[in-house]
Amino acid sequence: MKKFLVICFAILTVFTALAKEKIVVNSYMSDPAPRKAFADLVKIFEEKYPDYEVVINTFAHEDFKTLLRTWLAAPKGTADVVTWFAGERMRYFAEMGLIAPLEEVFEGSRWENYFPTSFKSTCSYNDKIYFVPQSWYWWGVYYRKSVFEKFGIKEPKTWEEFLNVCETLKKNGISPIAIGTKFPWTAAGWFDILNLRINGLDYHINLTAGKVPYNDPKLLKVFEYWRQLIDKGYLLANHTSYEWQEGATFLFRGQAGMYYMGQFIKDVAPAEVKDDLDFFRFPVIDPSIPLYEETPIDGFMIPSNAPNKKGAVVFLKFIASKEAQEKFAKDLGRLAANVEVTPPDEHAKKGLEMVLASSGVAQFYDRDTNPEMAEVGMNAFIEFMQNPSKVTSILDKLEQERKRIYSK
């Protein structure tokens, strides 16, 4: 009898497992810290919703960017939820009808009950929500406090002070600025912040919208400032050989002094270095230009070809909740998108205060501009960093591409 009961229980367990609805999530969270944080979040979801089983397929970040287009355009979908970016990157797929509107996620409630009103425009297309934000973060100039203290360096406030810091580091055998441009988006970060500091937010928005010529004299000024760093040898040597994480190791080891990067740099920092990392606002170049910052928003979408849209909606309702957002933000030290979640630590509080004190924000070059233009532009930035004397011809080529792409 006992044996019979054991067999019955085993059969019941198998049938229960088989009866669970499967939700497949394709994720780009491949770095160890966010991958674990997301996996822990999924465990909480499965405990709260035992009728569902979540399968996470994780892909290397750069591979994910390429594969996503294939998944979304396929006749038969393989994922119910995908990670992605707010802004133009999301709207690009919404415009083509490849992702589903998410009104059901907020049924019986309002967007403002979950997220800032200011986020709504970057998560919408044609007045419909297509994107559930999970977290957001700031970009700043990261450095090791112990290295700055060793050489008596203070956080620079102006461009001239920044150049002096670079020179001090260089004279002491330290590469002033770490960067890894094996994948070119890191160069786009430099383009963005220089353009924001020199020409301001409205100009930058118009540029990323394809409304400003790339050979505009105002834009040339951005590259003239950028070239100062290149000509003086302040950038990490052979940076095209390194991925961004590899570039960061030079900072962590004290071989490089600074790294303009998003808050997620702390995800890959060794435990013994994390508390020694700090950041400062990118210095002022033109005092007449208000301070604007980069604040990308990460989150989730539902593909139009998702096999289990019902389950996907349930999962995204959970992702939008205070509980889920607070857990993820606390684990990674990021800022939650949910309005009810306070900054998880002093580092995040400092980042939030910097953003709140700014006059406006942009997301990121490859999130705010047409994807085809972004790819062309980022490759051009790398070409400039390797051959700064060719800046005029590089910008002329970019202008030709802008006209071609935006005339479609």
C-alpha cells in the first residue's frame, strides 16, 4: 500500500509539473550579477504563482541585439517576454507591429501608480504602452578613491580641471581614461555627453531624430574637444581590443584613472574594489549650457508572436510591482523604475540626486536614434578615435548616410 501511494504521489508530481504554464523569457542579462538577480526574481514569481514555470534563455549582450530582430520577425514565436531598452529602440519594433501593446498589464490601474509620468513617452508608441521599465541608471565618470587620494586629485568640475587630472595621472604612469571599444557603444557614450555639454539637449534630440546634419559646424566642435583627449594620449591604448568589462579591469587594478560608464560598472567590479569606486558628474564645458545627463531605462516587452501572451502579462504585472522592482534594485544598487521604491544605497542616492539636479536627460545614442543610423554612427565614432585627422570626411560620410536612412 505504501509503495502504491509513493507511485501515485510521483505520478501526481509529474502531472502537476506538466500542467504548469510555461513562460519563456529571452534575456540579455549575461553578466553574473544581473543574471543572478533576475534568476532570484523569477524564483519569487514562481513561488507566488505556482501555476507558472519560467524558462530563462540568456544570451551574450551583443548577440542578443542581433538575434532579437530574428525572433520578433519569425512566423512562430519562441519567447513570451524579452528584455530590451526604452526609447527609439522599443519604438522601432512597435512601429513594425513586432511587439504587443501592454494595456492589460495596467488594467484596473494607471501608469502613474507604477512609474514616473516622464517615463511614459519613452515607453509608448501612438499613445499605447509597449514597454515595462524595470530599472534605470545614470552615467558618470567612475574612479577609484584611493588612486585619487594617492595623487591628491579632486573631482574636476570643469573641462580644464578634467584635462589637468588626466595629465597628472599620465605623468604618474597611469592611463587617464579607461575604455573598451571592441563593441562601439562605449564610444557613443562619449559622443553623447560631449554633445550634451557643448550643444545641449534640444540639439542632441534633434540630431538623434535625424534632423541635424552631421557636418554641421556645431557638431564638429564636439569632435574637436574629443580629439584633445586622443591627441594627448589620455585614452587607454589598444582600446578596440577590449570589451567594456575588460577595459574596466584597468580601472579596478589602478592602471587607469577614470572610466565614463553607466552605474552597471559596479556589477563587474571585484568585491574588494566596490567600496573604493566613486563617480562624479561629467565636467562642464560651456557654462552657458545647462547640465544634462544620460539615464537609460531597461525593461521588458512582449513579442507579437509570443506563444503565451496571457502568462507574459501576469509576469510583467509582477515585474512592475514594488516588491519585484525593490528586490532587483537592491541586489544591483540601481534605481528602480517604480515610484514607490527608494534608492537602495548611498551610491544610488548620489546618482539619483545628480539626475534630479540636471535640467533634462537623454537615454543613449543607440537607444534614441534610428537603429540603422546608430550602427553607422557608432562605427564612425571608432573610426574617428583611430584616425582623428579624418574627422571632416568621416562626418561627411555620416551626413550622406543620414540623408539616405531618413529619406526612406
